[in-house]
Amino acid sequence: MTEQTEGAVTVLGLGPMGSALATAFVENGHRTTVWNRTSSKADPLVAKGAVKAETPAEAVRASPLVLVNVIDYDAARMIVEPVAEDLRGKTLVNVTADTPDRARDMASWAADHGIDYVDGAIMTPIETIGRPESVYLYSGPDDVYKAHQPTLASLGGTATYVGADPGRAATYDVALLDSFWTAMSGVIHAFALAKAEGVTAGELTPFMQGIVGLAADIVPELAADVDRGKYPGDASTITSNAAGMEHIVHAAHQRGIDAGVIEAAKAVADRAIDDGHGQDGFARLVETLARR
Ligand SMILES: NC(=O)c1ccc[n+]([C@@H]2O[C@H](COP(=O)([O-])OP(=O)(O)OC[C@H]3O[C@@H](n4cnc5c(N)ncnc54)[C@H](OP(=O)(O)O)[C@@H]3O)[C@@H](O)[C@H]2O)c1
């Protein structure tokens, strides 16, 4: 066990992620108290040097800084609401993923109970926790965040404070995961389409990495158009993009492959064209999406 020199911290929730967070704290010398609904999940952490609490109240009383990391905010609230009095005067950092509005609701509940509240989002998988590749976002009062920054730094990687509105970390989280899951759905659909034509996923992979990388390279240009509210179609127009999507829909239908994802994307492009924006660039679809 590492010598315990740093600030005490409590971790509520010991799924794969909560266990990884608690491990990083223990390994960095924090007195780490852990609690989980299924209490046996605390045992491997106790073997590493953590202290197992029998109840959330006991866990919360052990440290000035309490992290909660469970499946969603309903579960987080079920755990922390009954121990609100024990949390009074302490800092609660909620690194559970959920929506911006739910983060704001939880911040307002915390304020009503004299609890300092920071909302966080973890943007990288458990293997990265405690390592340089991990990425964390935090929002809420900046003095509260700064006070606990040295302890949170034991999680490793890059932590970014994204603003005082407690909903901002969750906003980044849902927006970034929106792009991730949509891209993943596209990759899987592409593998299905190629397989139906006799091309293996492995054969496609080097080219797939190229085209996914190309999409990443275009992001700053799209972002500049979105933030300026100007959508020049000099390099490529929505009309041309929609024609390209149509080929994919046809190719999928010809092999009996579900084309729902690409059809939904094309429907948005078609709406922009119907609105008279066919000669604009793809970034215009941000406005089309906002007008349901
Ligand atoms: N895993 C990752 O790589 C990753 C990456 C980034 C962010 N995250 C986020 O981290 C959070 C936790 O994820 P996870 O991977 O550890 O697994 P998870 O399945 O999302 O959460 C498991 C944890 O939630 C607890 N839980 C579920 N329902 C509960 C309830 N009704 N009351 C009390 N506790 C309840 C579980 O307790 P029991 O053990 O008793 O079931 C366990 O501690 C999620 O918000 C997730 O989106 C995870």
C-alpha cells in the first residue's frame, strides 16, 4: 500500500469506472473510503488499501470530498439524498453521466442542503484512469473545483474546467458521445454493407481509418461555419451530399441491409434542400436540426 499523504476522498459506486477511480486515489496515497450497493465489489479495493464503509452515511462522513459514480442520476440521488445532512459543508463531485438539466437539478438540490457541488464527465474508458490518456471535464463553482483540483489530479490525464453552469460538463458529455455513437453506428453499418458484397471488415479497415480520420480533420472547418452562422457550399453542397447518401441507401437495400441510420441522416439533408438551402455546405444542417 502507498503511504497515505494526500487528502481523504470517498467514492460511492464501484462499478468498473468507480473501482478504477478508487484505485487511482489509493495508488496516489489518498485515504480512500468506498461504498457500493453490492458491497462485495469493495473487497478488491480493500485489498489495495481502501477502507470499506458499510453505509453511504459512514462513507460520506469519512472525507471532505465525495465522488459519486453510478449508472445514472436516479441512482446517484437515491444514494446521496438520504445522507444530505452528512454531506452538508462537504464537496460532492458527481462523475455519473446524464443530461445537462439533471446536472443542474442536482446542483440546485445540493445548494438547498449546503453541499458544494461540482458536476463531472469522464470522456475516456476505465483502462485510461490514472494514466495520461484519461480526459475529465468539470463544471460548477470554480472556487470549489480549484479547492479539490489537487486531489482530483490523482485521477491522472487532462482535466478541464468548462464553466460555472453545472450543466456544462454534461453538455460536453452528451454532445461528444452523440458524435461517437453516430460515428460508431456508421462504421458498423459500413462493415455490414461491405460484408454483404464480399469485402471483409479487415480489408476495409485501412481505408475506414482514413475516412474516419478525414471526418475528424474537417471538424474545425465545420465548427467555424457553425459558430459564424455562415455555410458556404464552395467545396461541396448539401444537394451533392444527399445524392451520395442516396447511393448508400440503394446499395444497402439491394443487399437487404437495414438503412435506417443513413436514411435518417439523408432526411435531414432533404429537409434543408426543401427549405432552399441545397447549395449551402453541410454545416447548415445544424439549423435544419434545430427546426423540427
Ligand atoms: N465504463 C466506462 O468505461 C465509462 C467511461 C466513461 C464514463 N463512464 C460513466 O461512469 C458511470 C459508471 O459506469 P460503470 O462503467 O462503472 O458502470 P454502470 O453499469 O454504468 O454503473 C454501475 C454502478 O452503478 C450502481 N448502481 C446501478 N443502479 C443502482 C441503484 N439503483 N442504486 C445504487 N447503485 C446503483 C452499481 O451498483 P451495483 O454494483 O450494486 O449494481 C454500480 O456501482 C456511468 O455514468 C458511465 O456512463 C463509464
